[in-house]
Amino acid sequence: MNAFQRRILLAASCAALGFVLSTISARAASPTPTPASAASPSPAATASVSAADQKVLDRAKSWYGMLQTGKIDRTQLTKDMNDAMTPAKVEAISQQLKALGSPTTFTQKDTSVVGAYSVYHYNVTVSGGTLVMTFALDKSGQIAGINLRPAGATP
């Protein structure tokens, strides 16, 4: 495991504490992801997502930035996610993401519905490699989960 993967796994483990997808999966059968586009990830690939998916993509990008700065909008989180995202965890995630610099690309990989949750996966290219960001929303649009991991790592 290289230094990039070690930094991200720490951030992912912190974020995963608030990620309720494992709970969601226990309530519903495993979904089949729907590819957002057949094109390879690139800045232009975001043009192929639906208007609704584009809004979620923009929100996920915004949240990546919030996590990177350590200044999050807790009003957008479910109660469970808010409780799991302690100030110490947010700071740890922030430090890890700051070290990676700003994303150079941020593209939708796929979407799925798991029980009452809409789950979006994004490829995020940063210095040193690519991350996969999982962004889960409940039916009311509250953020129920965020997970970041190196591409190729097991969720």
C-alpha cells in the first residue's frame, strides 16, 4: 500500500463511520448499479448525466470541498450521519483531503437505489490517483452517507 492509499484509507475509515450503506444493504437486496455513461471518466462526461443527477453531482463536489476545508453544513445530514461526523472526525478527514489537493476531475460513475436511499458513485481524480466517492441520500434528500476510498479498494 502506497502513501496515497494510506492517507485515503484513514479518511475513508473516518467517513465510513457515518456511512450507513451497510445498514441500508441489510434492509434491501443488492442493487445493480446503472452506469451514468459509457464514456470514460473525463470532465466532459458530466454533460451526459441527467439534470437531476447533475444537481447531486454538484452537491457531491460541494461536499468534497466542505470535507476538505473541514467546514460542513450539518443541516444537510441525517441525524445518524450528523452524530457520526464528530468535529474530530471532520478535522481528520479534512487534513487527509487537504494533502491531496483539489480534484482535477469529478465524474459520475453510477447510481443505484438501495431500499429508501439513492446511492451515487463518483470518480474523483486528485494528485496521486483516483478516489471513489460514494454519496447516499435518503428520500428527503438528506445525506445519509459519504465514503471516500482509493479506486480499486474494497468498499
